[in-house]
Amino acid sequence: MQRNSRGLVLFIILLFSTGCSITSDGWNAQGVQAFQNGDHRGAVQKFQYALNADSTNSDSFYNLGRVYHEIGKKNGDDAFLLEAETLYNRCLDLSADHVDCHRGLAVLLVDTGRKQEAFALLNNWAKDRPSMSQPRVELARLYEEQGDLQTARLHLESAVKLNANNARAHTALAALSERQGDVRTAYAAYQKSLMVNPNQPNVGKRLALVRQSLGESAGNTRIADESVSRGRY
């Protein structure tokens, strides 16, 4: 009987610990839905509930930071932007390779006039993770947004060499190649992206358009065969 009681207690502990995780994920999902619907107040509430359910969930800190970032940028409110920065950094404290959070923080740094710190953030991440392709994809996005397409391309080429199975890197390289008029490279990169992840309808559409472009040009041209810690930035 005592053994059964202990088993029941263990079962209840496991049930509650699992429930907390599910509840946190559930609140996050509801918060994302509210945010996408433009309900910022509802999103903040749901993400705070997610943090109450699990204070170690890095996605909750990122999601809440994203909402505050949006509010601060829209209203020109420095207090919200500072809170967003704090939340982004807390997310990275818990999950050092959180891709969306690195992206969000880099954008915030640019938004607040700290472009060099944004580059430092992503460059330091890349140095800390020399075998990861994701930091290179984010660096490429930042360079492209600042108008340096050649450096962006170099980072994307490095990303696909580091990880040939990063569909996002192939897609980014394809889109940049398209922008630069390098249709042949764009076609090959879109193909590779779909080989890695076939469930990308938008990439499939781009591939079809590029294929059409290649077909149309073939008659005239011969074509050869992704509190504030300052240590990160």
C-alpha cells in the first residue's frame, strides 16, 4: 500500500510538471495568435501567463520582447524598447542560439541607432559558433538591409557550405541572387532549398517563376549548366 502511495505521488508530480510545460506552450501559441491579429494587449497578457507557467521558457521572453519592440517602435516609446531589449537578452541567457531572438535584438539595435552593436552581436555569435550556419544567415540579412549585397552573399555562401541542409540559407541565397540578376544561381539554390524541405509553397512559386525566366532567356543567351547584458555586443 505504501508503495502504491509513493507511485501515486510520483504520478501527480510528473503530471503537474508536464502540465506546466504544456500550459506555457499553450499560452505562447495563444499570444502569437493575438499578436498576429493586432491585439498587443492580449498578446502581452498571454505571454506573461506563459512566463508564470514556466519562467525558463526562452520563447516566452522572446515573444514578449517582440511585442514590446513593436509597441515601442510604433509609439516612439523608449521605455518599451528598453524593456524589449532586456527581454531579448534574457531569452539569449536561457537559449544562446535562439535564432529569432538574435534577429529581433539585432533589429532593435539598428532601430535605436546602434548599428555597430547589431553587427557585433551577430559577429560574436558567429565566432562563438564557427560550425553553425544560422549566424551567417542572420549576418547576411543585416548586411543586405544595410545595402552591402556582396558581403551578404559571402555570408550566405559560407552558410550553405557549413550546412547543406539549411533550407533557409539556400532560400536566402536564391532570393539575393535573384535580386542581383544571377538567375541561374537563384534557380539552383531554390531547387536545393526544396530538396531539403519540400513543404515550402512560396519557394516552389519562386522556382517556377525563375524557371520561366530561364526558359525565356534561353533563346538569346547561352546558359551553362537564414537588467541588459552587454557582453554580446
